[in-house]
Amino acid sequence: MKADPTTDPALHSFVPVAAASDFPIQNLPYGAFRSGSGDVRLCVAIGDCVLDLNAAARAGLLDPIAPNALDLFCAPNLNPLLAAGHRTWRRTRERLSMLLRAGEGTLREAGATDALRERAGLSFVLPVAVADYVDFYSSLEHATNVGKILRPGAEPLLPNWRHVPIGYHGRAATVVASGTPVVRPWGQRKGTEGTPEFGPTGSLDFELELAFVTGDGPEPPNGIAAAEARDAIFGVALLNDWSARDIQAWEYQPLGPFLGKSFATSLSPWIVSLDAIEPFRVAGPAQVPPPLPYLATTGPEAYDIALEVTLQSTTMRERGIAPQTISRTNFRGMYWSMAQQLAHASSNGARVRAGDLYASGTISGSDPGTYGSMLELTWRGAHPLALADGTQRAFLNDGDEVVMRGSCAAPGHAHLGFGELQGRIEPAR
């Protein structure tokens, strides 16, 4: 495969970028911020700055990408660019890389240096208008752990799990931007006497996930082949699928998650393009038995993305105690790949649209410190986490703040990251 010059580790930007920054020129993740006048502007991150794509487009700097550059880059979200397709995505990345590299004077010559803005102080919003939202269940370790917790003594994995990427259709309208408070939801759960009761969840949880965003797929009933799925995937972002475990446990049989999941799903401000993480594509776990032909792939489809979760209580913040790392894991261990997830989701003729969001499901490793949810980390409360403020957690308390991070690093490649995904719990209302 021909080397991608935009991921060349020798590239440098004229914008200062710290060595440990998530956002070197090899990354250029897409986001959206609200300007002082109230309008939403698309951007890419570079170091501690962003390049305002609206301003760059109005200065004519993005005209070489497409004749309708103003329509693509002056929109309030990425959806027009997503609909433009893979070739336009690649041209956009190549053009932005050229504009920002060291020694390049095009921004200055066009009088558009004000398109570069300090990232600090900007208010970031969802970069996509989510069309449809699907949450998968693709970690073998997570699915096994949940089976052991919820069905003790039975086979942890149901017979279909190794044959089909399990998923459910979520609510796109409740996908919220990082930093949006998460209000403890009300719902129906099993009471102490075995009869149902209605009230705030007592078992609020996070789920560490990655999600991918798509462009437009083919006209139904044509699906997307697993081997061609990467051409339909624009990029990847951190995702937290908040969960009310007591509500979920009462309602999920026989049809699966509903109100226990649909109250909030937090999405990172930054969409990291698939081209940016291409150097970190690796082989995933062996799939036994081999998947059916429509899910078969011919090369590596996993990505080496290190992930971590921190937790900080109200008391920790008040005392100046740093957030506590409670989980470290890696995306490369996911049993079902993004390509297989998308191939399966479209295999029955379901339409794939620009702005569709597909979440991986909870990402867990094989050791307790690598689990991606409180359900697993505390084994449903049987082994509470001890926090640095002297308190314990079976599940999340009001005031708790959960932050997720992701990064890629490998010899011979530039380090890049996904920024932070943050959410703080507010009391039920």
C-alpha cells in the first residue's frame, strides 16, 4: 500500500505543537465550536489551536478540495462533508495538512491567519448531526463478564455471540457533547419485594467505547462489504454509553436495552479520521469459528488505541485530589471489527447515512484493571472501588466526574490522541 504523506512522522507544523500533544499535524481531528456571535463553525485541531474551516473556506483556501467548498465547510456540522464521500475526505485532509505544515505561507498570503484560534476558551459542540445511532456488543471479555455477572452458573456467552455482531438501535436525540451534565435518570426497576418500583437509578454506570461515523452508503438493498467498509467510515471518536444497570436488568429481557440506556450518550468533541489512525491498524483476535463469508475480511481490521478512564468525586475536587485512573485497556482486543459491524448492519438492506453513529460496545480487557464499566470493575458492587478521598464506589454517585482518553503510539509513527470525553453526574430531578 502506498504510504500516506499526511501521516509522515517527519512532518511538522508552523503551529507550535508540544511533544505530548494529542494533536500533531499527523492527526488533524475534526470538531465544531460555537463562535462569539453564536454560530457554529467547523474546525480541525492542531496543537493548542484550531483552524477555523469556515474562515479558511471564505478566504478561498479550501476551493481546491471541491467546487462547493463553502457548502461543505461553512455548514454547522460535518454532515455535508460526510455525504461528499471518501475521495473528498482524503482531498480535504491532504489540503489541510499542506496549509498547516512548516514553511507553508498560504494562510499568511491569503490574509487568513485569523483562521487560527486558541483552543482554550472555545465552546465545543457535537461535530455531527447524528442520523441514526447503533450500539454494538463486540468485546468478548465484556460479554463474558456480563454473562457471568447476570447469569451465574450458566454459559456466559449465548450461542449466537461468536457468529454475529450483536447490537441494538439507540436514540440519536440523546447523544450529547462532552461536558454536558448527565442527570441521574428515573425508571422502573425491581423492588426489594420483587415488585416493580419507579424512581431514580441507584446503579448508574459508564461504558468506555469508541464510535465511528459514516458517510452515505449505497442505495438499499445493497449492503457494504466488510472488505470495503473503511471507505464508508469517516472517523472515530470516544463515546460513553451511560447505563442505569438496575433499570436495564429489569427491562432488558426479552427485547434488550431501552430506558436503561437511552437517557444520555456522551460523544467526544473530536472525530479522528480513519486515515490518521491507519498507521496503527493491526490484526485483531482470532475469530473461532470463522465468520460467515459476508463478514470475512482479508487483512488486519483492528486498531491499536490505548484507552483510560479516570474518576473524580466531588470531595476529591474540593480537596484538590487529582482524578483517579480506574481502568486502562486497548481497542485492539475487540472481537468484532468496525468493518464487520458496518457490513452486518447494512447486510439486510438497512440504509447507511451520512452522520450515522456506530458504537463499539464496552471495551474491556482480560484483567480487572482493564474493564470498561463499573459493573465489571466492582463485579456488580461485590468489590467496591476504593477512592483516594476514602470513599468507595459500587456505581457512580452524584457529583462524580468520569473522563475518558485515547491515544495511539508506535515506533516510527507520530503519537496522536483523541482528546478528552468528560461527563459529570447531576442529581435526579
